[in-house]
Amino acid sequence: MFESAEIGHSIDKDTFEAEVPALREALLEAQYELKQQSRFPVIVLINGVEGAGKGETVKLLNEWMDPRLIDVLTFDQQTDEELARPPAWRYWRALPPKGRMGVFFGNWYSQMIQGRVHGQFKDAVLDQAIAGAERLEQMLCDEGALVLKFWFHLSKKQMKARLKALRDDPLHSWRISPLDWQQSQTYDRFVRFGERVLRRTSRDFAPWHVIEGSDPYYRSLAVGRILLEGMQAALAVEPKGKSKSNVAPLGRSIDDLNLIGALDMTLRLEKKDYQEQLVTEQARLAGLLRHKHMRRHALVAVFEGNDAAGKGGAIRRVAAALDPRQYRIVPIAAPTEEERAQPYLWRFWRHIPALGKFTIFDRSWYGRVLVERVEGFCSPADWMRAYSEINDFEEQLSNAGVVVVKFWLAIDRQTQLERFEEREQIPFKRYKITEEDWRNRDKWDVYTEAVGDMVDRTSTEIAPWTLVEANDKRWARVKVLRTINDALEAAFAKHKK
Amino acid sequence: MFESAEIGHSIDKDTFEAEVPALREALLEAQYELKQQSRFPVIVLINGVEGAGKGETVKLLNEWMDPRLIDVLTFDQQTDEELARPPAWRYWRALPPKGRMGVFFGNWYSQMIQGRVHGQFKDAVLDQAIAGAERLEQMLCDEGALVLKFWFHLSKKQMKARLKALRDDPLHSWRISPLDWQQSQTYDRFVRFGERVLRRTSRDFAPWHVIEGSDPYYRSLAVGRILLEGMQAALAVEPKGKSKSNVAPLGRSIDDLNLIGALDMTLRLEKKDYQEQLVTEQARLAGLLRHKHMRRHALVAVFEGNDAAGKGGAIRRVAAALDPRQYRIVPIAAPTEEERAQPYLWRFWRHIPALGKFTIFDRSWYGRVLVERVEGFCSPADWMRAYSEINDFEEQLSNAGVVVVKFWLAIDRQTQLERFEEREQIPFKRYKITEEDWRNRDKWDVYTEAVGDMVDRTSTEIAPWTLVEANDKRWARVKVLRTINDALEAAFAKHKK
């Protein structure tokens, strides 16, 4: 895999200088066209052997191109903020929006290779990391991103010679970090595990490009050309929906039985019971969030449900138990311009709570498989793949200690009608009801089907759905609070074992 | 994930009997249309809880449909033949050809879930198996297959009740195997790890369908409908190339340096040296293949090269060392009709040697990224994804103990010209040279580029390419033999550690 990057590629100075002007111009043009179309981002990953010119090349690209449209990002030690969240959070927050280019140094690959080289884990764990990277990149590409991966390579001999030359040059010896010398010790392992990673993650949608790093003219021109060709090819693609062949439909229900229909909608609480239980559960939540184990967890509560099912009221009863500094409520409406320029999960990743914190999502990423599906805001291929993307997302949360509770507040059609009518009567509630609510009501059956598929495909052992019988608001509120409390207690209980 | 398959779905007998005739007719029609188009195979995976009616449902499908177009396959204990080959071999040999349906019981999922349930390995290894299954299914779908995955489910209570009912019924008690009782003990673990597998492998291209198994009418109708809808949707798709967006080109060489060009084509052996070394290496090979460690390995040698580079002669010198029962030579020409009805790697999987054996491929799976790429026999998306599919394939071989050696026999243009002309002069060699050879010669540069990409992307630590300077046939033959011997010795040496 690295053979042809060890044969001494080089370009003479004259050729280089003759080629660069046209290349620069074409790169700039592609960059502006990218900005103009704002249809996809370009993500450039920079990896490889120390001393192979990674930094210099990126520096040069910034000189050649318009640096205002490039974000160069280094990922070294995780910050406190990053350590308090799932590992991928740092990459999500740094994703370039559509129309821009992000250059990622020290990305997900660096971490997994270094970890394996230094024996922090074995091949099986490396392979889990590899599978995670594949899924992330697949998702990015499905969302339209152009992902270009460069591996800068030097043979062992070349690397040693280069480190030696730098050391002997007083003007450049400062460039060598202790890490570089360390890597010269671990070269063989680094290249061996690097090759494993490249072999597995070089996929048609995001192949690796191995660049011999010893000659600056060669490596700069090589990277510049690949970048240019990649951008030109992607810019030339017709912006249309992808045709996935043989995507099988999910299958319709063949009887009248479904989870929503199976709910006992007569469940209710008397006022006195409600008031007692509400106070009890609120006190329990307040206690749990102050529990020392909470430092190792975060809490995410997702509220979805029929229109007028009482999400707002339920959320208020949860919040009422807490100090406002402990939680955050994130209402999800139409995405902002900035959010539309990113993969659809981006706007939820940005609100993931740090350890110890609690975030309430009033509607959520499930919009993709609910309203976006039903209203045709995205293609069937897009919402079909969303189920597994969401499961991956929630798995990452769960692995990082985030307790994920998801509520579907269900009311029946008659109750909804009564509440709609009531809202139209009461002046201060009138803002709550719109034409759209009435239109959605006409789509009751398709929404019900979408909810069924959603629960079937995303209710998992790590992040189960809780269906809440919400015809009676009291019953619903207490059930929500109790479910959150039970989930937190279960998570805390694992620490005692 | 299993909630809605635990709520007691059932269909009454009258409804069932009223629905079945139309469903049967539509299924039969879809089956014949599938056969007619012969554009893709249907692969049905059957998994789930014991006692949930997996067997009965498949039996019924066979009654409803034309069983001549369905292959039902059970994978229980591996046979000796299967144990001597990579684990996936048993599935490859059983793949249904285009136009037919294969129903796989006890498939790759059964194995990984059982292994995890019984503690044979931990989550990280399970995740490796999951990633392998994903890659296999992605490849099958990219090759056009319709993959339908059914998980037959019962709640714990339902399963126990069903086993009890069977036991108490003298007519049916024989149906319960010791395994069934065992599974009732391990139900919780089985469902937990099953859910992990389903969550990870339910992808847009091959989603899982969870079927509640307690009511025979319900489960039969549910499976029949999903099967029908899946087939109808796939049959309706226009048979066209898939448009993958943002597939970046691999990048052109920017200098004149490449691995082929870097070969020292003047390398040669004098006749006397040749004869000595040839005999030595042949004896070495004969000894190695009789070595006791060979029982834990197999050997695959791939020969590719320029036309007239001397592949045949080199292969004969390898074979000359051996007892004909020890090796098999597989010449790869245009695929047969049977082979064209399968994924392109199928015709190589069928020839993978058992442990202890040696297979020589005279041309190989690399045709995909050489002739098929250059001549446009497959789309760019197809050969671009082939690199990683081939790497996956060779990794499976390597993991199973197969030593893979790959040779590119390189000659320069002038030498090829001389050999072509010589062949045209000599009557018994004339059959070796065709119009096509001359045409290929005109495409020298594009072939060279394809060879470069091939080596860059598939020369791996587990299956490296050896470039052979073949202007001198003697040099080439000895280098080939010596490389094979060195590779075998290196593999055997690992056992001593």
C-alpha cells in the first residue's frame, strides 16, 4: 500500500514553478464555485508519518487558495469541554458548512492509530474504531460531503534522514518535537497499523491518497492536483437525488394492532394522587441530579408527540423540579440557515450536554423520520438511512455515559379535536393552534405509521422509547417524570456493581 | 426494537384465508418476473427466537410460491470441507444466482449471536463480526441483490408458553430440541445481543423486519407481504447504473515515476545460474508444501502481467516442482453464464483451496480493476469499490490461514513487440497471439495507470504484490518461485513463536 510512496518521487523546481500558476488559478476557481453552489462541504483529512510534510503542505494550500474559505483544525489533547462529551463531538462541532473546506489534522484516525501503536488496546478495539470512522464518513458522503483523505508517507530510511537533517540545521532543529523522535522508534508499528486502517477505510466514497512526502515540490503538486480533481468532479455532478437500487419498503402493518393503538388511553390520575405523586417524583429528580454519580453521566430527554398532546406542560413539570442552571430546554423548529448547511444531525450534536448536565429536546432528530418523511422534505433514501444513523448517534451518547430517554406523548383523535377547539376559544391559547395543525390532523394515519416505524427501528436497549398515554395530562406528566427517574437510577445502579 | 412484536399481533382465520389467494398469485407473478428479468437475486435471511415459527413460515412460503425457484439453505455444523476454508466460503457457495431466491437459515447472524450468548467472545469481537456482515451485505446490494432480513420474535412469556404447549402435545413434542430448552434459559442474553446486532446491521440497503411469531396467520401474512413489496419495488427499478455522488477520482500521477517504471528491467540470469537456482527453489517449494505446518495453511498464487510477459512459462516452472494432486491451476477467461449470474467475486471464491492445498490463478479477480476498468465493462463506481471488496476478500483468506502471493509480470514495450512478432513467426505459437493483443498494446498507458492504482490500493501487509522484472524469463521464473517460498516460510515461522 505504501510501496509507490517509497520510490523517490520528485519534481524539479522549474517544472513545479511552471505548473503552479495554472493550478492555483484552477483551485481558486473551484473554491469560489464551491462557495457559489454551497451544495456540499469539502473535508480534507491529513494523516501519516511525522516529518513527511503534512504541516508544510497545508500551509502552502492556504497560500495558494483563499484562506477565508478554509478552516484548518488541529485536534490535540481534548479540552475539558470535549472530555465531558462523546468523543465525536469535537469533530462534529468543527465540521465545515456547505461551500467551505475543512482541513482536519489529528483527526479520528490519528487517535485510533496512536492508541493501537502504544498498546492501549488490541486489534478488535481498533476495528471497532475503524467501523465507527467508516459509518461517520459514509453518513457525511450520503449527506453530500466530499471527503478527501491524504496519508503522507516516508520510508523508514527517509524519515530518519529527514529528522537527522532537521536536527543538524540550526534554523530548523526547533521543528522536531519529542514526539517525532518517539515516532522514529515506533515507525514499524505505526506503519503496520496505519496500513490496517487504510486498507479497511479506503472505500469508494472516500478513498485514501498516499503521498510520498520527501520532496516538497512533488507532494505539494500531488495534493493540489488531487484536491482540484476531486472538487471539479464533485462540482460537476448534477445536484439530484441519489438512486439507490433495491431499497425495499419497510412493510405495511397487516393488522390493526400497533404500539400506539395498544395503549390504554383511559389511564388517568385523580387530582389528589397527581399532586402527591408529582411532588414525590420532582423531589426524586432533584435528588438524582445532585447525586455524585451524576458527574459521570449526562441526561437527554426527547419529547415527541401528537400536536396538542401536552409536551409543553410535561416539560414544564420536569423543569419545575430543577435549578435552571442544571438543565437546558432546546426547542426544535425549522433549521436555521447555518444548520441547513450541515448534516442533519449537526444541530443536535451542538446541544449535547456535558457530563453532569441535562438537556430537554422539545422535538428532536426524530423530525427526520416523522415530519420530514411525511411531508416529503427529504427523499425516502434519506429517511431510510436515518434510522441507523440515529442509532449510531445515540449509541455514541450512551457509550459516553449519556442517559437517553425518549417520550412519545400519544392522544387519540377525539382528544386532539377537543383540545384544538378549546385552544381556539381561549384567547391566550390561540397562538398555539395554526392552520398547519389542522392539516397535520388530516394526515393522522400516515403520521401514525411513521411513528410505528420509528419506534420499531429506534427503540433500543441503550435508548428505549417510552410511549405515554396522554389523554390525561396528569397521568402523562407523572409517567414522564417517573420514567426519567427510573432511567437515571438504573444507570447509577451500574456503578455499585 | 422488539416492543411491537410483543403486543399480540394476530389475524383471524377468515381474514387470512380471504387474503391468501391474491397474495399467492402476486408472489408467483413476482417470482416469474424475477426469473424473467434475471437481473438480481433475492436473499432472505431468517433469524430470531426459537419457537417463533421460522421453519413453518419458510415451509409455507415454499407452498405458496414455486419451490423450483427457491433454494432453502440451512447452515448448521460446518462440514470438513467448510472448516478447511474461510468462514464465508459456505455462504458464497450457496448464493442464489440472479433470478432466483435463496432462503438462508442459520446464517452469519446466528453464528455471531450464539457465539456471544455463550461467552465465546466479547463485544469487540462481536462488533468485528457485525462489521463483516455489513460489508458483505453492502457488497451484495451494490451488486444488485435484494436482501430481506426477518427476525422472528416472541416475548419471553410467549416463548415459554409455546414450548410448554408443544411439550404437552404428544403430536408435536418431538419438535422441541434440547437447543430450544437451552435457549429458553439464555433468552435474555439472546435478545440483548440480538438487539445489538439488529441495531447495527439494520441499514437502508438491507433493513431488518421484526415479525411477531406467536400467531401463524399473522406471521405468514406479514412475511409474505414484505417479501412481495420488496420484490415488486426491486423489479420496478430501472436497470441502470447507480449514480454515486461525489466519488472523487483517484488522482493522476504527476511525475513519470511509478513502481513499474522503477523496475530494473535489465535484471537477468545466466543459463547456468538459472538452472541451479531453479532446481533449488523447486526442491524448496516441494519440501515446504509437504511440511507439517502446511496443514494449517493454504496457498494462493495470483499471476497477472502484460501480454506475453511469460505468465504461462512461470506457472509451468512452479507446477513442475509438484505432484499434480497438490495444486490446481485455474485459468480465468470470460465468465461463464453461471458466473455472470453472481457477484463478480463468486467465481474466485468457488476455487479457494482447502487447507493444505495450493491454487494458482492464471489471471484473477484483479480483472475487475484492470481489463474491466480499461475496457469499460463495468462502471467507475463498480471498479472503485472493488479495491476495498478485494481487500476484504483477501483479508478473509489471510485470516483463515491462506497465504496469498500476487505477481505482476512486467515487460517493456519493446520486449513485448519482439515477442509478439516472434509468436507470429512460429507456427505452434501463433495461437497465442490475437488481434486483441495488438489492440491492448495500443492501450499500454491506460493499462499501466490501472496497474499502478491496483498495486497502490491492494498491496497490503496481508497480501502484498510482487512486481517481477520479466524481460528475462529466467530471472522472472526464479523470482516467482523464491517469493512463494519466502512467503510460505514466513507464514510457517509464525508458528514457532
